[in-house]
Amino acid sequence: MFIQNSNIRDIETIFSLYHAAVDYQRKNGYNLWPEFERDLIEKEISEKRHYKITEGNEIACVFSIIYNDPIIWEEKDKDPSVYLHRISTNPVFKGKGIMNLIKDWAANHARENNKKFIRIDTWGDNEKLKEYYLNCGFGYAGQKHLPQPTTLPQHYWGLTLSLFEIEV
């Protein structure tokens, strides 16, 4: 598998993976991702912050990164970090260790960019995903309750998030 920047030609596949993730969330009774704005994804692509994992000609997974997340991480955001967001795996590739591939890539990316942490969050009540992140080597960094409203997108309003990090 190979990680590279997404490009605008990938946009339909990216959204199909987001829709597959929402279907999985719905089927398992989890909170649902909203319909992400196309402009947001196009901006991430143009800023080289959106990535795809490919195997052959197939996209196995997509994810995005940012370097600051002060509303969620507050004071800890002062630590130079890479924040992973919107990881969405093609259902055909589930169970193939993709999160460990992302984690290893993010650790290298963090070191190359003088960052000290890899960070990720998920809904506070998603016990299965919390356990998964712990099993992938992330340390639990606590919970964060977000106010309603916040300057984050509406799907974050009023949520409690579980926070995870790895020091690199």
C-alpha cells in the first residue's frame, strides 16, 4: 500500500468512502458524520493536507491532517502536532492494518516537520473505536466536551470527544 496526496480527480471516490463510513456508523448505532462540504475537501486537497492510501489502482483509505486544533486540544495545541481527521477506509480493506500504516506515516511526517505528537479524536461514546486506537498504540489523553455552538462544524456541537495521542 502506498500513501500519497489526494488529487481533485479522486473527489468522487473520497465522497463514496465518506458515505460508506456513514453507512457503517448508522448500521452500528454510532454518531453519524455529516455530509462534508465539497469546498472543504477541495481546499484540503489544494493545500496538500488530504491523503489517499492506494493498493494498485484502488483507493483503500483517505484521511486528512491539520497542524493546529486549538478548540479541541486547548493548551495542548501549543505542542507541535499532526492531527489526523476523517479517516475513512474502503470496506474491502477493513481489517488490513491501515491504521498502523497511517500511524507510521504520521510519525515520519511529524519528525520531518518538527512535530512532537500525532493526535486523533473520536466521539466519546464510541467504545469500539476508542479500544481500537489504544490497540494501535495511541495513548488516551482524556475527554473534551465541546460547547454548543462552537466555531467547529455543527456536527461537533455539544459532543464529548475522546482524545488520543502518540509522542514521536
